[in-house]
Amino acid sequence: MKRIKVKLLLISLILITILVFTACDKQTASEAFNTYEVKWEDKDYEAMYEILSKDSKKYISKEDFIDRYKNIYDGIGAKDINISVNENDEDSEEIKFDISMNTLAGKVEIEAYEAKMVKEKIDDEYIWLVEWDESLIFPQMSKEDKVRVDTLDAKRGEIYDKFGNGLAINGTRYNIGIYPKLFENQKQNNISKMSQILDIDEERIKTALEKNTNPEYFVPIVKISVDNTILSELLEIEGVKYQEINERIYPGGEAFGALIGYIRPITKEELEKDEENFYNNRSVIGKLGLETVYEKTLRANDGKEIYISKISDGEEIDKIIIAKTRPEDGEDLKLAIDSSLQEKIYEEMDGEVGASSAIDPKSGEVLAMVSSPSFDSNIFSTYLSDSEAQKFDEENIDRLQNRFNDVYSPGSTFKLVTAAIALDEGSIDPSEKISINGKSWQKDKSWGDYKVNRVSQKLSNVDLNDAFVYSDNIYFAMAAIKIGAQDFLDSSKKFGFNEELPVSYPIEKSQIANKNQIDSEVLLANTGYGQGQVLVSPLHLSLIYSSLVNNGDIMKPTLEIDETIKSEIWKEDIISDQNKDILLDSLTNVIEDENGTGKEAKINGIKLAGKTGTAELKSSKDEKGKENGWFVAMNVDEPKLVISMMIEGVEGRGGSHFVVPKVKNIIEEYLKK
């Protein structure tokens, strides 16, 4: 009987054991690892930890496990993790698999992972768990090893003028800072001296020092150019040190600020809009000017190296590269800009608010684009002193505004367009004398009390040449009315109005009228002499005038030059040969004739043609408006230069006559060099 009971007990124990292992065997090691795999791909580190064996949890705490994965994966920019399990024996406790992921160094594919699975009893149930160590981060990794990411710096493309002069280059600056351990000896006295030399508030220095907790740590304060003479003074202060750093340098100063722009560290918002995923939080990006316009050409693609730093006794003894991308330098940019001409124009504008553009009429090369007043691009990578900041505040002028890409009322400089259209349409006979008496004129009483005024009443019989020389508004108002509103609008298209200029720099469209509609005869009359709603950019105006010394053609404006870029015609035969000669003679007389409005521009030995213009800006006829002064001029024999300049606020200062001598000085220096 006892033997029977013992046998029954043994049978029961065997059955229980069979049932337990049968329950455990319902999930294979591979199936258990699959759960871990899914959590891994989702970067659910907390859930991954719960699938570790007991010994693994003794080996590493949950907090350290999560931090280890998070720090490494975030550091290498791991995403799109994909785990591919190899074909394993169903009874195998070792799962072999491969991993691919996208990282800062590109796509990484790592083979030869091996996870050991163990059975453990959890809540009266046997389940498969993962036995973990660092080899499940990377197969070659051990406990003391570190995963590091090095940036392999690429160089941003540089910008040069047509003669190879650097306008935005990669160079060296001095990073001025403090070694606190020595600086503390006479702290307040040193702060005062440093503040005075740098021309910055003492609080700026104090704040930087307060944020630092390590007396051995270099505390940066400002960056200066290597040719700044204050360095020797600063180094006389105990504890003041400097480091050489690689920075963007802008040799041209203020004359080029609006044209070239500057670079700054990328913002969080810009990173979020980066659909290419090109940039990272260490990237710099173009701000304003050509640094922005040519960002995709100039930008550098830093390389990345992800590696395991093999550590022994706290020292790196080896490194195993996981992934590496080589740095790709940005492309250099060579401009048609003539630096000396750009600087001369900026010098002549002398801080006046305005804009200027100059071109080569034969090639279409853009030789200068100036906005005044401007800024020195270097201030965005060095610093702005308190005195400079106060000066800018007191000016109440936006130096960051780029004025040469804006459009303005052109005043009488637009009369060339009206005359060209009228001649082409047969609306005027250039030799016919038109009777114009008095200062004011209106077509008929339907105009109410509105009248067109002219500056000079010297002539009562005016032909086309007289109208240019004396800049007679009434003559050109009459001509516009003879042309007619729709014909005027249609004919203006051949000059490029209401059309994007085919140049890489974004310039606002010029227009004849709002919504391209001239809805009254008064507006048509005003349009004829460049008032009304006419708006033109300085570059477009220079291009229009260039047709007179380029066989009636306008060349495609070219800002960038290289061997692959050839001169092309943008607008062909916009002025016939016969009419071109008539117009060019009249514009030459504007300067050569003793009564010409541009006579101050006359240069002995150099034949010039050009036109003055004063645009009055006001919201009602009774208002005394502000005036913009214009002058556009070009040399006629062997044409090399067409330049237009606009200066705001010339009322009470001679109108356009305030601008004429400035343009004369520029042309004279340019042609005689």
C-alpha cells in the first residue's frame, strides 16, 4: 500500500514538473527576445530593463541602464532602429541578430550581436529573460568603454570679388577671456580695466564670472579681430588670456554688410524647419545677404565619427570606429563685384540713407550693390561696444535694412522709358517744338484743380532734347497721354516691368502702377514723368539705361561669375538704333549742356550721358513731401559703367543735385584707375 502511495506521489511530482516546463515551453527563447526587440526598436528602455535577468539587474541598476542607452543613442543621433534576428535553432538559448540605424554619421549596420537567454521563475512561472552586458549596446563594447562622437569640421565656402579679394573668408580671431584663479587677485580693479579697454559694461564681465564655478576654467568674454590693437593692453591685466579660434571674417567692413550678410548659429525654429535634415544644433547658417542667398552653395557638411573608446585604468588604449562620414567643404563663390568700386560708392554716400547699383553694360556684370548706411558683418562674430551701440540707437536708422533690393519712385530718371515708348509708338516727333507756357498745365477742366508743374519756365517751345535737358515734367506728361494707358502698360513690359529680374539676388519687382492698372488720366500724366505709382529698383534702372550704350539690348544681370556662366541678352532690341541715338544724344546733353540738370557731372575728357530725378513723396497735393534724389549716368565711349544712385531726404539740400557730384566722383575714379 505504501509503495502505491509513493508511486502516486512521484507520478504527481513528475506531472507537475512536466506541466511547469510545458507552460514555459509555450514561449520559445526567440519569441521572448522578440518582445525585447520591439521595445528596443521603440527605444523603450524602461520596458527593456524589465526583460533582463536577475543577474543582469544586479549588474546594472534600472536608472543606469536607461541613462546608458539614452545618453549613447541620443549622443549618436540614433533613430529608425531596425533589428534583424538571424535564423536560430528553436532550442537555442543564444539569439544572433544584426542592427541597422540612422545616426549622425549616416546609416550604421552592425552584425554579430548575440543575446543569451535564460529561464527564470517569476511569480511561479518560468519565463525567458535577457542576460545583459555592454555588448548589447555594441558587440565590441565592455563595461568601462565609452561611446564618443567627434565632429570632423568642414569649411564653409568663401566669397570673393572678381579680382579674388576676400569678402567672406574663414580665418582666425582671438577669443578674449579670463583665467579666474589669477584674475581674482585684484578682481574689481581688473574688471574695471577690462571694461574700459573693451568699452563694455562691467556687468557683462561679472555675469560671465558668476556663471563659472571652476577657477581653472577659461571664461570667454568677447571675440576680437587679430589686428585689433587692444590685445596688448588686455594682456597686461593679470588673468586675462586669449585663444585663437576659427571664425568667419569679413574684410570689407560696412560697405559690404548688406550685400554679404553674416552667419549665426542655427536656431531651434530653423532646425525644426530643416526638411533635409542637413543641419544639427552646432550648425551655422547664413543671415541676410549673399550668406543667405547662396546658403546651399556655401554651407559645409561636417563629418562625424562615432567610435568606442576602449578604456583601461582610466586611459584610452584603443578606439573602434562604428561609423564615419567625411567632411564636405562648401563651394567658394566668385562675384562680379568690384570691391574698390563698392567701397568708393559707400564712401561717397557718406552715411546718407539710400541705395546704389552699378553694372557693366556690355557683359551685364553687377559691379556694385550698395545700401547705406550699412553695418560691419564682423560685429555678429565679435562684439558691439557700448559706444557703437549707443551711436546706432541715436541714429534711429535701421542699418540692417537692405535698401538696394527695394523699389522706389524714380522721378525724372523714368523719363527715358516714356520717351522710348513714345518714339516707338510714334506718339512724339523728337524735333517738334511743343508749346508749353507757364509753370503749370492740365489737359482740361476734367482734372479739377490738379495740374502738372515743371521746374523751369525758361522755354515756351520744347522739343524732346529740351525736355530732357530742362527735365520738363509737362512735356513727358503730355507724351504719356498721347501714348495711352494700356499701350503704356503693354510697352513697358519690354523693359522688364512687373517681372522678376533674372539675377540670383532677390530684387523687388519694378512696377508702372499698382495692380498694373492706370485708372485715370491724371495718374497716366504723373506716370509719364516718373511719379504716380511707378517704382523701380536701382539695379533695374541701371539696366534700362545700359541699353543706350549696348545696341538697344539689356544684358542679363550677372552677380556670380565662373567659366560656365556666359553673358546673355535679357531684353533684345528694346530701343531701335535710330531712337537710341536720339535718346543718347539728349541724355548726353543733360550733362554737356550748360543748362542741363546734370551739368555738375561733367568730366573733362570723358563723355557721359545721364539723367537726374527728384521724386516727391506725399499723400496729398497740399502736403510738403519728402524728396528722394536720383542720378543715373554712364560713360558713352567704350562703355564700362552704368551707375544709379538714390538718396532719401534731399529736400532743402538741392534735390537730385545733392546726388550728382557723388556719382561724378565715383565715375571719374573708376574710369581713370
